[in-house]
Amino acid sequence: EVQLLESGGGLVQPGGSLRLSCAASGFSFRDYAMHWVRQAPGKGLEWVSVISGSSASTYYADSVKGRFTVSRDNSKKTLYLQMNSLRAEDTAVYYCAKVFSIAVVTDDAFDFWGQGTMVTVSA
Amino acid sequence: DIQMTQSPPSLSASVGDRVTITCRAGQSISTFLNWYKQKPGKAPNLLIYAASSLQSGVPSRFRGSGSGTDFTLTITNLQPDDLATYYCQQSYSSPLTFGGGTKLEIK
């Protein structure tokens, strides 16, 4: 059974940093690109970032480029999102999501999602 | 960025009804269009991928269609469990973008 479990969320002051983790199980983690998607309170879904299975390719939304860094440790089957220079508008539930197909990075659906971790940026 | 526009933003229907949600892309995305269902307080679930392919385990009451810029999600024989917000998403090009969502209420 595929499982994705996010952790690391919490309350942080504007300008602060936080690292999110997503522990994966039930599939060959190294074979799949992984994404981060966020959802501000009461709002819709916003794609944040993606990393390929080998970590060779990474892409970011313009809203987080230069501030967030996605990475993964395939030996630990864990995805990360390092978030720096956090702003109030980064407040959201952050989901990790697995792509549907092996070796596809961006042009694919998300077939499994974690339960999400809440990040609140406030003084 | 490819803009995704969903309509209506909300709708109310009765058990047993048929409902249709539309999604329009700002440019042609072929069939790189996916549909998700999000129940309150939960993560989204994939319903339809590649515009018309039913995800495993999803009831056949859900049907997706369309290509290019215009897509539809049709739900037949509406059930109480269908209460949710539905999102379309394009996977044609980065940045991946979602529609604004359609909140479905059951009368």
C-alpha cells in the first residue's frame, strides 16, 4: 500500500525557515518524481515544486523560486522541502504527491497524496 | 503559465442527479488534463487522468471528456459521498496549474 507521510510543519515567524519531510512507503520511491503542492486556508491548490527520481531535475513555481529547495534521499525514501525567507503568503497545508508513471517528471497526474502538514507564517 | 478556468464555482444537486463541471485551458493542452476530488479536511484524490481515463477504484459514475482547451467532468447518479470540491489540473507544461475548484453540495 502506497503511503506518504508529511512532517515538519508548524508556526514560524516571517523571514524564518522550515524543512518539511515526506516519508514514502509501498512503492519503488527512486523510480518516481515527487511533487509538493500547497493549499492556503480556504483556497485552491497551488503547485510548488517537483524533483525527478534521480534528483537530476527540479522545477519550482515562480512564487517560491530562490527561497524553497526540493531534495530527496532515495536511501531513506524521503522527500524534503527546505523553505527559507518565509512569508505570510506561504501559510498553507503542504502536500507531497507521487506521479502516476515511472520516469515522468511533470506531464503526469498525481495518483497518491500525503495527508498534508500545516505551515503557518506569522509574527 | 497556463490558466485553468473551472465553472461553475459551486453547484447544488440532489441524490441521483447528473452534474457536469467544465474546465477550460488558456491554451491547448491536448489531453494532459486530470481531475481530483477533495473532501473537506482531506487530501485530494485522483479521479480521472489524461482527460478520460478512470483511475483505479473510482466508480464508473465519473466520466471525463475533452481535448485541446475544453474539458468536462460528468458525475451521474449523484451520491451523498460525492459532496466535495473538484479540481482540474493541467500536466501539459510547467508550472503545473489547477482550476479554482467547483464545490459540489448535495441537496
